[in-house]
Amino acid sequence: MTNPHLALRAEQTLVGALLQEPRLLEEIGYLRPDSLTHPTYQALYAELAQAQASYQHATPEQLPELVADRLKLPGVDAPYLRSLTENCPEPGDISVYARMIQEAFVRAELASHVDRIAARAGTIRGVDPQLDQLDRLAQALARQGAVLETAELQDPAPPVYSASAVAAEYETPADERARQEDLILADLLQNREQVVEIEVWLSPENFTAGPRREVYEAILAVAEAGEPVNELTVAWELDRQGATEAAHYVEESEVAEGPVTAAGPDYLATLVSTAVVVGVSVEIGTVLFTEDLRVELAVEAGRIVAETQGIEQTAVHGAAVESQQQRVEPLAHPEHAVEPAQPLIQPPPIHPTVDTQPKPRP
């Protein structure tokens, strides 16, 4: 299910990229204006696509003025359009933003058929296999898509998302380990080339369980898919994995000093707004990796020592028991008792006494 907030941000970013470089339309020619959800962004995209020739000589500074004067949309003036360009992470990633918009559109289209399919399936199950399949299909579509709230063209333009404005509400964690992990993630989001430097040896298990680990896992997934790592692509991946709360809501993680608030209203916005030195992820990541490895080796060594001592104690105890059994065995088994040894020299036999005195004659 695509988060409507993220879908709107993808549209904002795409329009902002085109306002900076209209020639990028060549990379997203397949995208139709009705694939965007908000009428304001639909109108802006359609104008930039249809009147591309009219703006080809305009500079990025002039383009917002020209588009605003031509369209005259409610709430869409030159400063508003400039704010769209200022909050676009990277115009060169426009193909990724277009893919996000198309993905959200397809999911919304699928979700729009849920009620019709559910009504056709009815409420009785286990009678008709085809109706059961329709019901399972409706449930699957309901999980995959969401029908976004529709807006009218005369409605005010959607507010521009600004990471720096959202990040102002974030409080720096008190735990040193958490601060170090935040710096690593901030460097990876702001300097995407650093991902290849650490993805091979720095494991998600080196991060505290919760938002930080989930953000790092999302960064690795985005990089593995060959897409650019930035705030929006990582947020989209988190939403796809069902871990949106890790990046957008306040959560608590257990650390050595007790529960500490790990994420503000938008954790990713904080990371991309944090001042970091390029390459700090490698430096701090090496420290965390070494610390975790040292702890792991110490635990493993303790386990081996305990097992060795247990084996030795078992051997000594077994020998003592065996010795005791050998001493007690003759008493315990009388049938195996040894007869007393006979003396080597036997005493002479005792014969009856014979009276040797002479008998007197009569």
C-alpha cells in the first residue's frame, strides 16, 4: 500500500526536477498527467510537457515566473514554484520519481476495483471455488493499493515538503551509540557514493534494533536495486517493506541507559539535515564494527572456556565416581567375593589320642 504522503512527495519532486531541467522530460515520456494524483501537479506536469518548446530558452530562474503567469493556478505563484525546485533532492533521478508515481497510480487503480470484485464474490465461502478466488483477489488488492483522496483544481496547492522544516522538531539522542549510528546514516543519505564503501562489511546487526537498523536495511535494498539512495527513495522502500513507522513516527528503542526516543516526526528528514563530513560513515562504522567484533569474540571465548571447564570437571568427576565404584563393587556384589586365601603350610592333622601305658597283668 503506497503512503499517500509519499506519493504526493514523489509528484512534488518530479515537478521540481522539471522546473530545473525541462529537458528531462525525454526520460519520462511514458508518464501521463493523469498518473499524478493532485490536480495542481497534473496541471504543472501537463504544461511543462505540452509547452516544452515554449520554455526551452528560459533559464531556471525565469521558468517559474513564466509557468506561473501562463497557468494562473490557485496558490501557484513564482515563489511557490521556486520552493519546489529548492526541495528537489536530485533532478537527475527523475526516472526514479516517475517510476514511483506510476507504481502508486497502478496500485490505486487496482484498489479502485476492490469493491466491485468483493461485491461479485459475495459473502458465502466454500461453495464456489471461483467466488473464493475472487474474494482472495479482492483482499490482495486491498492490501496493495489505496484510493487517494481526490482534490479539485480550485483547491489550494499542496504545501511543499521541506526536510529542514520537519527536522527542526527532532531531539538529538542522549546515547552516544545512537548518535554515532545517526551520523553514519546521515552520511549515506547525503553522500550516496559512501554506500559502496561500507555495504560489504558493515552489517545491519551493527545498528540498534528498531528505526536505525531498518533505515540501514532500506538503504542497502535501494542500492542493491540500482536506484539512487536519497531521503525519498529510502522512505519509499521503508513504506514498501511495511516499516513506515521507523521513518515517520516517534518510537523508542532499548539502549544501555534505558528507553530513549529514537525517531522524531520524520527521522529521515533529520538525517538529511544533519551536518556531516563526507566519509564519516566509514570512520565511525569501522569503530562500531570493531567494538561489536571485540564483544562477539569475548563472548565466544567465554563460551569456549566455560565448555572446556565443564568438560574437565565432568572428566574429573567421572574418574572419581569410577574409582569409588571399583572400591565398593566387591561389597555390592557378594557373588563375586573372593574366598580367603589358604595358608601355604598346613598344620599337621590331629589324630585321636592312644593310651600308651602298659596294662597291668591280672
